[in-house]
Amino acid sequence: MTVTQTERRETGPMPGRHALAPVSGPEALAPAGHAGPADPGSADRRSDLAAAQRPLLIDVGIPVGTYYLLRDAFGLSLWLSLALSSVGPAVRSIASLIADRTLNLLAVLMLAVNLAGIAVSFLTGDPRAMIAKDSAVSSVIAFAILGSVLLRRPLMSAGLKPFMTKGQPHRSAAWDRLSAASPRFRRLELLFSTIWGVALLAECAARLVGAYTLPVTTMVWLGTVITLGAIAVAIVAGGAAAGPIQKMIDAETAAS
């Protein structure tokens, strides 16, 4: 289904497209698809892709990287590493609430995950509790994703959009139009987040059962296998939503 375009606001060629005008001089000798030494369209697309992925890097990548750096490189305790890596998401959440009067969902999610890890880390006297800690973290993420589905603000769309739009302005605009006006597109967004939430919740349950029924030495390696397996299942199953989403974006982009 394609959203009807009622108004065309373009007054010139789309970014990255070549004007259909005669070319003379050195540019005429350039291979097809190239516009001299540099391609401004490609640079713009890379810039747009980086901008689209910046929230994921700031709200998820930096806190996770900080945690591992403090714990593994500097030898800080688990709870202190989690506490210090929570500073960034906490500041981002408060700043977003004050400046825009909205919650930064990714920052709040990472803050909740870290706080859950801090709470469970006080149970370090039992090695099984430390294994179960990862289940608690997964459960916080899973419930946050499923909660965003209930609120009809699917959390996983923030990660899916950059891959579907490839950072191209016209594809990002097509996503925004579809998300605002197409009920089917919104259902697919909700389905994608639901699949990931259920997969992570299943991973949490499997880890928790294994932590208290299997030998600790087994769960040390099996826990990683369970996590990777859950991610693989989510990626494959998520294709049921991601595939149609991509086709709708392609159709909407072609029609615009």
C-alpha cells in the first residue's frame, strides 16, 4: 500500500541524482555513476546514515562499551562499572525530559538495565546468582520492548529504521510517511518489536532455568550459546516483518 502523495514539494533534483543536462569537460570522461573526484551524493548518504545511527551509538553503544572498559580494562567491580556507565543514560534521560518534555526511550532502557544489574550484583556470593543476573538484564530489555508495543511506540524501530532506509533522506521520508499514515506499516513495526521482545524473554527464561538446574561450568559457555541462539531466532523471525517493511518503503520511495 502506498501513501497517496497530495503535494510535491520538490523544486529541484533529488539529492544524489544527476541532472539531465549535457556534460562537457573532464566530467564527460568520468565513468558512468561517478561525478568527478568526489560524489557529493554518496557523502551525503554516509552522513545521513551516521546521523540515523548516532542515537544507538550514544544511548546503547557508549554505556555498554564503558561498562566493559571499566570492568575488564580497569578491574573495577561489577556494580561500580554498572553505576558509572549509568551516568550517561541518566543525564541523557533528564536532558531529554527537560529540553523536549519527552522520554528518551533508549537511554531509559539502558539506565533500567544497569540498575537491574546493580541490584542483582549484590548477590555475588552465589555464582548461580551471577549467571542469573544476565537473565534479569535480558528480562528488563524484553519487558521494555514489549511495553513499548503496548504503548504503540515500538522500541526496535529505532534500530530497524537506519537499516531499512540506508540513511537516504528520501527513504527516511518514506518511512515517516508510512509510519504516520499506513495502518499495515504500523502493524509490521509492532510485530517486529514483539518478535524481539518475545525472543529475549524466552532467552531470559532459558538462562534462569539453566542457572539453577545445570552445573555452573556448563552454563558458563551455554549461556552465551543461548543468547546467540535467541538473537539468531529474532533476526530470522523478524524477517517476517522486516521484509514487507522494506518492500513498502521501496514502493513508497518509487512513487514519490
